[in-house]
Amino acid sequence: MMKPDVTGLQLWLDALGQAVLVFDADGHLSAANAAARTLLNADLRLIESDGWRAVTALLDSPHSSRGLEDATAEALATGQPARFQVYLRGEYHTCWAAVVRHGDRTATVVSIELPDWGVMADLMDQFVGELRTTVEATRGHTELIAQTLKHAGPDATAGYLNRRISGFTRLIDAHMHRSERLLELMSRLQAIRLGRLRPRLEAERRRIRAGEFLEDLVESLDDTRLLDPETDEQDLRSRIRLDIPADAEISASPEALATVLRELIRNAMMYSMRATPVVLRCRPTGRQVQIDVSDEGYGIRASEYERVFAPFQRARQPQILGEFGYGLGLYLCKHEVEAMNGRLWFQSDEGAGTTFSLKLPVWQADYSDARGSGSVSSDKR
């Protein structure tokens, strides 16, 4: 049975947002927090009674190739927390196992992250609204095109019809682009929420030669619709300046890195004057490689910093709100960079510009190179 709390540890555990179970060296449950009691409910009483045997039966899920026992063995061997995933209560949960030693005592800590579907629900509401608008607007515009053609007189010229119809087709194109963009954001968010992102990016990890990769990425912008259709057309490649060492090599998923960098370039282009440059700079920093995307744009007010990586939040400056966006891209980029064992941050001066920087692990020679080098995939958005 669970031991009574005498140290105040229970207060700290109950303040945590994830479910936590602590087992002593004999496999008995010694502590469980409020989140665990809410998530596990009746199963917790069984764990209190049967200890480690009950929790392994619960968390060694047949839906996952790796369960609690495997993760605990890894944590014991490496001295670091080990991640695994379980299907519990109809949802996928990311879990962690850690072995803690204090003097001659050993404890095993199991934590279960609680899925937060609030962001996904907000996105679904927005997607449904966007799709409804797209369908209704497209239907209305196609009807207007049909009426224009139907009532055009015998003297109507091709130029006249083009002027009447081209405005409708541009509106249809904008609606379809935005729906496609939102669908792509939903797919990326779903990978995060279902715990699929990190395993996929680990499987896609390759050696990326930074110079070649970034040059190919810039070349691919010719075939990429990066900006919203209502944004003034411009030659994106002509604005980009590259500052890349020839020998930098990164360990990451080429597709995910390309997605993140396109997102950062998109922001730099949207929130700066079209005549100003956007600089992509890359440099090794010890065991990591840093990539900076810098613009000379509007910058971000200090009071708006906390909104930058928050879902569905955008800086409340007129120049930024004047461009169409969902306020989700940077939130996704941060998760994707961290899933590749990296870090994403920014520095900004209002009225002077912004630099978004990311660090990713440098490629290690002892890492299997059988997968080959990274290349930029075509953008499907």
C-alpha cells in the first residue's frame, strides 16, 4: 500500500501537470500525485496493491513496440530518463522512466504526460470555419464566372472577359491556398499531439552538409509558394544572402529542417520591406551547428515576446496583423527543432529587425552514415 507522506514531497508532486508514480527498490508504490490519481483512477488502486507488476502490465502496451520494462532498463544503463509511449484510455501518452539513486536507496520514477487537446480543438474549429468559408466563397465566385460567361454579348473580347474573370480566380486561389496551408499545419500539429513526431524525425535523421543543403533550399524557393497570395509578388531568391561555411555538417531530418527554415524565411519575408535582404547564416559552435535567419524588418515589441511561440498568437503590431497568418507556424517549429535535439530562439529590436536562431547537433563520425546525405524535398504546401 502507499506509504503516508511525511516529508512534504506529496505537495510538490501534486503541483505537477503530468502523472507521476514513484516505486521503491522492492517495487512497491511509495508515492503518486493528483494527476496520476485522476488519470489512472481504479488502476491506481491495483498498482497500490500489486506494485511494479501491475504498472508494467498497464504500461507495456501491445500498441507500442517499446514499453516500461525496456525504458527502465535503458534508464538504468544510461543514467538518463528514457522515453516510451503507451496507448491508454483511448489516447496516446508520452511516458518517461528514470532510476534515481540517493545513498544506498534506489527509486524508479514513472511519469505520464497528459495530452492537451485544447490546441488541436482550437485548430479544428478554425479549420472547419476556414473550409466553410472556402467552399462558400468558391461556390459564389464560380457562379459569378458562369454568369459572366453566360451573359457576355457577342462583342465581348478576350481582354474584357479576362478582366472580369481574373479577379474571381485570384480570390478562389487565395482561399484554396489558405485551406491547404491550414491542413498542412494541422498535420504537423497532429504529429506532435499523438507523440509521432520525435520517433519519425529520429528515423529520418541524416548527415546534412549545411552549405549544399541551404543552397538547394534557396534554389527550391522558385518552385515554392511561400507567401500568401494577397502578399505582393516578389523574387524571393534575390532577397536572400547566404553566409555558410563549407564544412558544417548537421545531424537532423532534412525534410523537417527544410520545413522549419521555410517557415522562418516566410516570416522574414512577410514582416520586412521587400527591398531589404534576408540573411541565412550558418556556423559550427562546438558540438552544435547554429543557423540564423535575419531580417531588417519591423521587429517585435518586447511586450509581445511571450506571444511569439504561443499557439494561435501573433504580435499585435499593425504591420504584422496586416499580413495573413494563423499564429501557429513558429509554435510548430519550436517543437520540431526540439524533437531533433535542438533549440530555437529569437532576438529582435522593434523597427530594426529580427533574428531567429536554431542550434542542432553536429554530425558525429561514429553515427551510422548508411542513410546518406540530406537533400531538400519539394514543398507540397
